[in-house]
Amino acid sequence: MEQVNLTDYQDADFSGIFGQQETNELLKAMQAGAITGRETANQSLTQEPLKVESLEKTLKLLEYRMKDVKLWNAIPKLVAYNTVEEYIQLESYGTDRGGFYSEGELSDVEDSQYRRKAELVKYIQVTGEVTLQAQMVRSYVDAMRKEVENKTMWIVRKVSSALTKADSVMVSQEFNGLYAQHALIGAAADSIYASLDAYQDSTSVIDLRGDSLRQSDLEDGAVNVDANFGNVDSLFGPPAVMSGLFKDYFTRQRIITGATSATGTIGTVPKAIDTQFGAVAINSDKFMAKNPARLLTALATSPKAPTAPSVTSQTLVADGTASCRFAAGEVHTGALGAVFYGVSALNQYGESAITVFNNTTKITLTAANSVDLVFAAGAGGAYAATAFVIYRSKITAATNATTGAVLFYPIFKVTTAQRTAGYDGGAAGTVRDRNRFLPDTQEAFANEMSEDVVSFKQLAPLSKLELSVLGPSNRFICYLWGTPILFTPRKMVRFINVGPFATSSV
């Protein structure tokens, strides 16, 4: 059917049907139905400004909902009674010796081994403000109530992300997230691992080197946790990780279930995976995803972020040690080939822009060779850097990182002190990249989600505090004071370098 619109009537001859006045009135009526009320602003018109604009009276939630924060919802919440939360770890029931004795013989004494540890309560908070005018005018929502809800969700987003990513070594105001507590590396008495190598080579870490997570990987993780007297019942990871797991499941399984001709639904999405130690619930949490890739044009994330670093050099160095993870045979994007490096500065307020080491000269990653990066904190700025973020592109054909829209992926962080002393085999003032972490990969973990293994100790649960009125507005603070505690790190297994690449093996 041919469509008719207003323009068809602009030059029409209505003589004999309507007079000129009636024709003009008809066109005005049709025009009034073609524009909205806001389009009449500052115009002298007839009935158009009187139109009622059709607005949805329900405020649409454009970001996230509580159902998206899977890890925060699942982690047990316990009360904190101090700003320093101390706890006792049972390390051993005693040495594994003897145990059998002759009739009437007195058995030897065995001492249980304990270790006292502590985590500091940290303070997540945000200030909200609503003017009196905004509270007085008629609106589709209660301005104050909605702003309190928004700030509450801001806190939930922040803590959900920090549960895995936060690290007090990098930013002292942060608590130690689960990954930071899982990797207790150093020479201190409370450290679990002596070095990065010892940690990454332990049974508590499974490095997939860019492969997707598979059911067999989860089984391996469950076995490793069981060896440390834990029982895996939960898997947590970002959507990209779970998508790879499901794709592997869809490819390998030959079970046709849940197909109904009435709804047109085919197949089923697994909610749990059985291991020899029991079912493991699958939990996809978008806030566990690594920080996204950035362009060189991306600005600092906060006005209080530190000044961008200054760079000196990027150098390929022979590194035939076992610590070097640049190995022949790695075929995934970002493993071996020509890439760009960048670095940014970090503090409690935010992250600076990225400084590229050389925007027109790539460095070619090859097996048994690591990369030494020399840079320094940027000059000036009111707020100093406490850490640096090392960025690396995937293998790229671009010849200019500035104009070629090259994406830089965060691969790891170092503190200012680590840079000064030399990091991961680098000389003083040098940070060495040994390919421990690949760009454009994710992480996940499996553990026993019980309060004996992990919990969030709250000095103050999610709360609201009214502030004094200093003008025609109401101010308030939403806050959450607490810290996660991983009581038994070895009862958790961490999957690193989880990529989108499917593997051919089971």
C-alpha cells in the first residue's frame, strides 16, 4: 500500500472541497501531531506548545541491578569488631609421623601449628547531594530517595569490583582483595610463597595461557583444593570466562534436553558442573572482569589522578630462565609477535593517561626473551603516584600507536618501590615483563564458599549518614566499612590467563 504523508498535501488543490482557511487549519492540525512539546521551545506557535509530552513514568535502570553482583551476594557477611580484624589460621594438626605404639607405651606429644594474621578494615564511601528545589518540584521520582538508591548502587559496584582486584600494596587505602590474599608473596613470616614463580607454579594457580576454561580445568582445580582439605562448591568469573565454558560444553556434550516445540527453546544452560567432589555452582559476575583496554587518547580517570609517567626505553633481553614465560609454540594473539607497550600512573583517586614507550616503533616478542621497561613518575601534579599499570597491545600490524587506534590492555601493576628496586628480575629502575599475564585475558576462581573459608567482615554495613546543612541542599554519605578475609587461601584455586580460544583437548 502506498504511504501518504504531510508533504503530499502541501501543493494539493482542495478547491471545491475546502476553502483556504479550512486547508490551513488542516495542515496545522497535521503538523501538531508531528512534533514534540520540547521542539516548540522559544517558538511563537499556536497549539503546539500546549501538547502533553508522552514520557515514561518509570525511570529506566540503564546500568546494573543487584542480581548482577553475584560474588557480593554470595560471600558470607560477618561482623567486624575492630578496625584491625585478627584471625587464627590452623596450619597443621601436627607432624605426620608414627602413630602406632606398643601396648602400654605412652604416645609422643604432637603440637598443632597456628598462625595469627590480620586484615585492616577499609572505608568505601561516596557523598550525595540534592538541592531543596529538586526536592520541591513535582517529578516522576522522589529525587532524594532515588539519589540515595543511586549512591547505594555505586557502593555495591565499587565493592564488587574490589573483592577480586583491590590490593593495599598498590593503593594503601584499598583492602586486600581475594587475589591479593591468595598470592601472599614475599619474605615476611606470614607469606605463603617466596616468589612469583613459586606462586604461579603452585597447585593453587592454573595458567590457561589464553585457552578458554573447560570442564576438565575445573576438575583439576577441585582436585588441587581437595589436596588442601577443601571442597570446591562455587566457580566465579566474568561473563567472557563463563561463555567460553558454555561453548566448550555445547561443543562436547551430546545430550539433547529441554527442547520443547511449544516454546521453541532448544538445549539447556548449565547451572552447575559435577566433579568427583560434588557439584560446583557456576556464577557469572561482570564486575570481576579486568579493566577494559584503553586508547592512547583516553584521559585520566580523575582530576586527582597522578601525572602520566615519563618513559625512557623498552628493550628485549635474553632471559633463558624458567621465570620467562615467552615460550615457543604459543599461538594466541598477544603471545609472540610485534606489540606496543604503555604505562600509566595510579593512586587512590584514579589512573592517569597512558604514556606509550614508542608510538612508531613496536617491539617483537620472541621466545626466551623478556622485555625491560624503564620509566619514571611524571613531574608535577598535586597527587603522587603509588603504583603503575603496565599495558601491552595484542600483536598488531599498526605502524603508529597514536593514529592506528591501537588498544592497550592492562597486564600487571607494580608499586613505586618495586619499580625503584627493579621488578621481576629487572635492574634498579627497571620493570621486566616475563609474559606472566597475557593481554585480553580474564581470571576466575573456584573455592568453598563458606564462612570458614572466606567472608566479608563489616565494621559498618551499607549505611547512610546525613551531613550538616550548609546551604539550600541536603547532603549525605553512603558508606561501607569492612574487608574480605580469605581465611584459608589454599582452599581456593585461581585460573589466570583465561582466554576466548577453544582448545582441541578435553
